[in-house]
Amino acid sequence: MPNYEEIIALWQPQQANLWNVQLTDVSEFTGGPDTLSLAIAKISLPKETTTEIEVPYQNSVVWFAGSTKIEAFSLSFRDYVDKNVAAAIIAWRKRIFDNITGAGWLARDYKKTGRITLWSPDFTSFTRVWSIRGAWPVSASYGDLSFDSSDQVMIDVTLRVDKAVAENGFAASPYVPPSNNARV
């Protein structure tokens, strides 16, 4: 029987602090290519949900997979006085709805792409990448203020994406789709 304790002792845990996010085409809001990416303090990884289809059959029920969606997820940004992260997020949100004029924009004006990269401790051996497409801020909360605190202002954003694709680093072996004549 294998000694599982010795086997697990050689596994490297994925650490929650070894990651970065790159949002493409947001420099028009920030004045620089990495302002929003460098200001992110915390992010939730994508969550997939598949609806269930219930089909009654004789005296039982058979279940099938329905449509799958990626849930909206959250990001927390650190606000910086000299980089004005809040202004960048406000500018991005104005591409969705301008609360002064009441005008909305086209999806091509506010939907962005990006990557969430998880790193190994040596930053070279292993990486995992989530490719995100059609990303846009559904909501933004620009922080809390208090005379009793000198904490940094945090901006919380809910990000909606059309697609979140797990790319390199997630598969132990290449995916092979089942043949059409596969039986359960």
C-alpha cells in the first residue's frame, strides 16, 4: 500500500497570494496600461453554474445538464491618490451608463478581455490561466470612510463576464471528448 503521507508531502499547494490580473484595453480609462491591474488587492475566481433539466420518466426522474453560466465575481481595488483608481472605474462605468446624460454605450465600448494568472512560488514552473472575455463592471462601491481609521480606501467592483476559460496549467492530461457511441 502506498504511503500517502509521503506522497502528499511533495505536493505544492496553490497559494492564494501568487496571482495577477491583466485587463486589456482599459488604458483609455486609466491613463496607463497597468493602473487597474496593479491596484487589485483581492479577486474571486470564476464560478460556473449549470441549470438542471428534470424529465419525468415512468416512476422516476432523469436529469440532464441545461445551460451553463459564469457567475459575476468580485474584485477589490486599492485606491491611490496619485493614480486615481476611482476615476478609472468611474470612467469605465460611464461607458455602460452616463448618469448625467442618460446615454448608454455599445457593448464593444465597455466589454473588455483579460487574464487571471496563478503562479507557483518560483514564478516559472507552473502557471494556471483563466482567460476572461466580455468583462464589464456591473456595480461599484467606492469605499467607506471613517475618522476613526487610517486604512486605505478599498473599491469593490462586481465584474460580469461572458466567458471564463481555464487554459494552460489546469489539465493533467489533454481532454479527449467521448466518442458518439459511448455508453453509460
